[in-house]
Amino acid sequence: MWGIVPAAGRGSRIQPLAFSKELLPVGSRVLDDVQRPCAVSEYLLERMIRGGADKICFVIGAGKSDIMEYFGGSFGGADLAYVVQPQPAGLCDAVFRASALIAPNDSVAVGLPDTIWFPDTGLAALPDDELSFLLFPVERPEQFDAVALADDDRHVTAIRVKQPDPGTHWIWGAFKMPGTVFHALRQLWCERDRRDEYFGTLINAWLAAGGSALGIKAGAAYVDVGTLQGYRAAMMMLSDHSQPQRAARDERADATTNTTHPRGGNELHP
């Protein structure tokens, strides 16, 4: 499966930065027993890999070679490729820059590199053979692409792009499709004179033309890290999710200690 990471934007909402916004340090990880900062886009790559991606394509701007320098040719067992979007021209243009890499029998997942979401296995809930969106509940859906569903609470009827009072608090955070659908969407985009900047308007045209899409409510938490407020919210969310993991590690460590040293200080003696 291919993962496509559109990373050509300037990141004007969180400037000034001396590097690409996709490399903004958010949280940390332990690597070879050393704790180091974690670039925000690493979270998306991890989620793509856990969703089945073994190849990931970054779509970068002409002045964003620092992303290539940071990640190199592989990450977490997945091979990395890079495609250039000469000028920022919207999400559709960025995603379809990777079209030469996508075979009809491939699966394709798309996510945004300045977002963090849970569960980190969410992409695995999406089918391989249909266009589907991973949905998350948010408090301010008017700031995102809200997804309206049919009465079956599964089929997408419309995507409301940054509309006031969208009528739903569910937004898409990532999406997945077969390679055949990817190329059909690109053809439709070209037929519409490539005027769709947002994927939501293209999907609405796809639905109007008889296409279908699923909305899967498998997301639990979603943060856009592209603003200072979002950055703070992401740090809080990561802290909230790391506490149970730390507690589980401590519990396992205690169990190991008690097993290895049966007469240790934690043992209760009769």
C-alpha cells in the first residue's frame, strides 16, 4: 500500500519557523535508549505503516529539501519517495502529483502531516476496495471538512468544506482507496479543469456523478498542529495518551522484578 503525504504547504499559520512545518518537534520518542524530539509528521508515517503502508510518498515544495534530509530513503520499514509540487496549488494538486507511482492494483492512503490523531491504528479500519474516510469527532467542525452520512451512518452524502453549522461534528482525518479509484478521481479532477483545491469539493462531484464513498467512525481524537493553539492541544493529547502506556510499562516492570527477585521489597510475607 502507498501512503501519500502532502507536505508542500508553507505553513503560514505557525510561522516563523526556520524549517518545514512538517518537522516541527512535537513530543519525543526513545530510540536506542536515547530520548529525542519527534517531528510531527512522524506520527502520520507511523499510522500509515500500522495501516498497511510499505511505501510512502512525500509531496514537497521546491524549497523543502530539509524533509528529504531528515527522513532519507526509509522510515519504520517503509520505503520513501519524494515528488515535487512546484507551487502550492491545493490538496488535490499535491495528492495527484504522486499519480505516476500508483498502479491500479495498489491501495492508497492519504493523510495530513501536521495532524496527530488516535487511535494510531485507525487506517486499518478502512477497507482496501472502496473509497473511505476515517472520521473523527471534533468540537469545531466548521474549521475542517465535515462529513455528512446517510441514514445508514456509513455512506457519505456530502463533504461540507469549512462551512458554518455543517450539521455534523464528524470530520475526515485521513482517507483510503484502491488505485483504480485514485486514477478515476484524478481524471474527474482534470475534467473539471483542475479547479478543485480541496478534496471535499472533488468528492462532492464524484458523488454527484454516481460514485460512492464510506465514512468510518473509527477515530477518537484529532488535533491540527498547524497553529500555536493546536500545538499546545497536541502536547496535551500526547501526554494524556502516554500516561496509560507508562503505567502499563511500570506494571510490567514491577511484575518482572517480583518474578525475578521473589524475596524483593515488594513481596508480602506471611
